Amino acid sequence: MTTVTPEVTWAQRSSADDPEKNYIFLTIVATDIPESDKQLDLTPTKLSFKGTSTSKKVTYAVELEFFAEIDPKESKIHHTGRDIELVLRKKELKEEFWPRLLKENKKQHFLKTNFDKWVDEDEQDEAPDDEDYMSKMNPMGGDGGAGGFGGIDFSKLGAAQGAGGLPGMGDMGGEGEESDEEDDDDMPELENQEETKTADAPAATEAPSKKIEEVA
């Protein structure tokens, strides 16, 4: 099968005091790569990617050696049917932008600027935070499936509920159901009381008429 280099786009933000604003936007444009076939290795100095497209019938492969170090543990990923998006945390807090993405100062035909994410260095403080984009990202090492829940193991979550609920949750569900049943049981009694009052009303009305007849 043919091996090709995928298009890679990038942009960046920088900060001298806030790690959350000191990162690289990196997108590998590789269509229809099954999660099971995705090979992605991220180290502080390098990223290696390989994966076979089910629709294009080609194998994408690329290796990037970064200009400076990143922090893999604080980096995030989002794998879609169209591409693989990453947010790579820069290791060094620094106000200045990286002059380029790669260590080697050589133009690469596959590497392009992501103009949707790019802002000039002196304008990045005014740029709005892309909360929608960042919210879909997952920690490296656990994509979290379609829901994006990171490392939560829902099989263990279900077992915890079966064993008596999650810590601190108690039997909230059971108490709510019992309370509803008690309320339902009380309602007929109120209706019976109303019926009793209605039944007694004619008797109270008839008593004065009997006394009037006796007097007459």
C-alpha cells in the first residue's frame, strides 16, 4: 500500500506565566483512520504518526521533531473521521512565539499555517478563548470515545452503583421512589375524608326540619 505524508497545519499561543495559554495547535489531516489502526507516539521532542485510511487506501506517516520541548502529559487530542487534532503544551513558559514548529530550519511542503487559529504574537491577549474547540479535547492516552469523558471506566461506574451507589450518593434513588409511593397512598385518604363530609351534610340539614314539624 502506498505511503504518503499527510498535510499538517499549526498555530500557537504563548505566555510567560500561564501554562494554559502556552501551547501549539497541531492538526494532522488524515481521513478515515480507524482508532484501532492509529499509531501516535508523542515525546517531549518528537511526534510520530502512522495510520491507514479505509477510504483513501493509503497509509499516512509523518515524523515531526519540534523546535523546543513540549509536555506530553499536559497535551490533548481529538480524533475525528477527517483528521487528528492536538493541543501540545509548550514546556517552557515564554512570552515570545516559537519562530517555527520544527527544529530543522527548512521549508516542508506538507506543513502549513492554520489561519483559523493563528493570531499575531502582539494580538494574542485580545484573541478570544476558543472554549468550544478546547472542550472537545481529551487527555493523551485516553480519547474517551464519542462522549469525550477521558479516563472514566463506565463498567466500574455501573458496578459501583450495583454495590450500593457511589460514595457520598447514598440511596438517593430509593428514597425518592418511597417518598412518591407514600404521597400516592395519602391521596385516597383525603378523598375519603371529603366523601365523609359530603355524606354527613344531608343528615345535618334534615335535623332542623324534624324539630320544626314537632313544634307545629
